[in-house]
Amino acid sequence: GMMSGRRGSGYGMMGNGYGYNTTSLTPLTVDQAYQAGGEYLAGLNNPDLKIAEVMVFDNNAYLRVVEQSTGIGAFELLVDPYSLAVTPEHGPNMMWNLKYAGLNHKIMMNGCGSMMGNLFSSTTPADITATMAVTPEQALQAAQQYLDTALPGTKTAADADPFYGYYTIDILRDGKVIGMLSVKGTSSQVFMHTWHGTFIAIQDY
């Protein structure tokens, strides 16, 4: 089964799909998003975490956070362009993340990431592994098969970014990023990220 974000929302892929109305706002810069994310991570008090990528869209900025010790994706964050508030991304980051989903849910419920840093050590099962039944190549294949039907003329990026339980993959049209999707690591289920809006800029770190 393939998923495309919140069903029945009435938004297309590039709409935010979650009721945000940011069309009149000035989009964030990469530096603003990176600074906001850095302050958020500092509040979590886990020196193993770093921002590996910032992608700016007109609805929000997307941050990919990785473990420095493993290079594996830890979780994904969104930065609001109006308030600069940083929150865990919804979708696969909340549903399929085997290592950090519990932390993400508790941060969302408490509404304050800076108070939840100790949960990294207290809620992570020791036996969680990044090894998935679905290989990166299989994830890319499943994603391309989905795009061939849902968004003809688009291609996946060359790499599938691994997280604990899923992959996130950029979507390209004419070689340029237009969005992203995720693929579940146990079943190749595809989930489209429908909330970002129009792509503006990207920076790797």
C-alpha cells in the first residue's frame, strides 16, 4: 500500500496538507533554519546529534538530523517560517522511526523540546539497529515506481537517506528538487511528504 500524507486533505503534493497558511510569509533562509535547529538540538543535550542537511521550502524548512557516531539519520525536523519554532516532522518520522519516535511524540505532547533531552538515554531500546529488510536500492526502486504513476516525469535522487526504520528520498524534476517522500524499511510502503510547499534552497553540512 502506498500513502500520500493526510488523506482527504484536498491538497496536492506541493501543498502543506496540514492547514498551515504561510503563503504571505517571507521564506526562511538556510542560515536562519540552521540556527533555529542548532538551538533546538542544544536543548536536547545530546552531543552525538548534528544537522546534516537543511532544505528550505516556502511553507517550512526541513532539517535532517543524524547521529555523528553512526552517520544514520536520527530524526527530521520542521522550522516554522513565522515563529521559527522547531518541531519533529509528522508522517514517517513519527510513525516509522524505531529509535526516536517515542521522543518525537513526547516532545510534540509537551510542546518544548528543550525540556526533553534526557529522554534520548532513557527511552531508546539498546537493540535497535539501522539494518532494514528493504535495501537502499529497493527503496529507490519502490519510490520510482510510485513516482512513475503519481508524478510522471519525476525521478528519485541518487541516494536514499537512511533512518531507523525508513528512508527519505528527494524527488527531482529536470534535475531539480521539488519535494521528498519516505519508504518504510520493512515493506517498501511509500509516504509522500505533502506539507513542504515549493522548494527554495538546500545546504548540506
